[in-house]
Amino acid sequence: MTADPIAPLSEAAKRVAARLVLGDTDDAIAAHLYLSVHGVRSQLQAARRHVGCPPGASRAVLVHALLTARHVDPPACRRPAPRLDENEQRLLHALTRHSRNATIGAAINVSARDVRAEVDSLLAKTCADNTAHLMGLAHVWGLLDDTGSASALSAAGQA
């Protein structure tokens, strides 16, 4: 997945992507920006192409790519970074690169059917609304470096 660091997103795609980073659903983005849901999905497809994400890439993978390429700003957050253990850091890292439970599970050494419980636990610990929002928060907290690997900076208070 490679992003073009020179060409910016279109303004329409950037507005949609900015709401995605907050964890908004397609319906919520459409309502907030006075667009149709189809229009939101079209802009998300354009953003995926722009940053080199495959069409089936998860929202978390897309948000991570957009933030890493600095096409959008991360969400505002005043909460300190939570302490993540090694397994949680591995899961966070896997969510930046994988979109399917089977590949996420393989990356973190759990079965595909147990991935949802692992993700739900991480969402609860970070107070994230969903995995897209989690990626935004992880960037704010410095839990991910530019390559998408979970960093050792998961100590509380490093925001």
C-alpha cells in the first residue's frame, strides 16, 4: 500500500475521510455533510484508491493509511494513552494491515472466530467507538509509527 505524498485528496474525499477518522458510519457522515450514502461510499472508494488500499480494505486500514500519509488530521483527544500489553499492541498492529478476521487472527495467533472478542476488548480499553476511531486515537497517542507497527510508547500520559 503506497500513498502519493504529493497529490492531496479531493476536498470532497477529505471531508468524508475526516469524519471517517472520528469513527462515523456512512449514514452519519452523509447526514453531517449533507450527502447521500452513495456519495459517501464513492468518496471512500476514491480515498482508498488514492492511498493504494484494495477495494475490500477495512475502514481501520483505510484510516491508518490516510493518517500515515497525512491526508487527514487525527481526532482530537485529551485522554492519555492507555497501557497496551504485548498482545494488544500486536492486535493494534494487525488492524493497520489486515481486513479479515482470518488474517487478523493469524497475525495475533487466535482463531478467526475469537478476533471479534479481542477487538471488542481493545475498543473498550481505549474507549474507541470502532476500529476506524481506534486508528485515529492510536495515531494521536503515538501508538503507531509511520510503518504501522505498534510502538513501545504505550505508557499512560504520552499524548
